Amino acid sequence: MTPLIRLTNRLRRPLHIQLVGPADQTAAALRGLAHFINRRRDMDGRRIRIDVTIRERAKGEQR
């Protein structure tokens, strides 16, 4: 990756991601997201903000 591309990535607005849900689904989504970002060369040096909210299901609630 060239220094110009790294500089451009740092100047871009950060990528904002919100994950809301039960712990197992949120963890799986976060793992998939990390795998996706790790494979993309254009994401190298990019700022990413991830907000995670864990909400457990109420008793008797179906998936």
C-alpha cells in the first residue's frame, strides 16, 4: 500500500458500525466483520468505530 493511500484512508471519516443483539449473535457478527476487514487491503490504516450493545432475550422470547 502506497503512503498516499494510507494518508487518504486516515483522512477519511471513520467507518461507524453498530451491533445490537444477543451475545452469541453479536460475537458472530463481530468475528465476521473482523474477517472481512482483515482481507481488504483498502481498509489498512482506516479508522473504525464499533459500538456493541448486548441485549439478552426476555424469557419465552423466540429467535
